[in-house]
Amino acid sequence: MPKKSPPKHPTKKIMDEFTDRPISRQRKWQLRKVKAGRCHICGKPSSTSLCLIHMHARRAYARKINGNTKFYANTKLERLLKGSKETS
């Protein structure tokens, strides 16, 4: 069997506190995004672990699963969403 040649542009291994943990590469990616202040789903900048879009989607999903129909319009998330729509 022929010997494989090394790649022309090898990527450098990311060395941080998540490198040697026994977790999947996807989870390492998520943890790195959260540490950098980004959404762990899409990578957009956020103040928490989720951006406004994914925070809203998760809240709507939880409301649906739990059977809650009441909607509080003046929550912090709704005010943030309203403010982001006005600025864009």
C-alpha cells in the first residue's frame, strides 16, 4: 500500500483548556463559542450562551412542550427583540 503524503497546509491544533478534555469536537466548539461571548448554536455575538433568535426559539419550544399558552409581552427577551428590530 502506498504511503500517504502529509497535507500541504496542515492545520495547527487549538491548544486551550478544552483540548485535553474527553468530550466530542462539537462540544469543544460550543464551549469555545460560549467563552468567546458567542451563541453556541450559530456563533453570532451574544451576551449569554444563546443569541436572541435562538433564545426566542428555545422559549417558544419550551412553552409549546409544557402546554403554556400565556405569553408575557414585557419580558427582558421580548424587550431585547423589540429593540433589535427597531435598530435594524
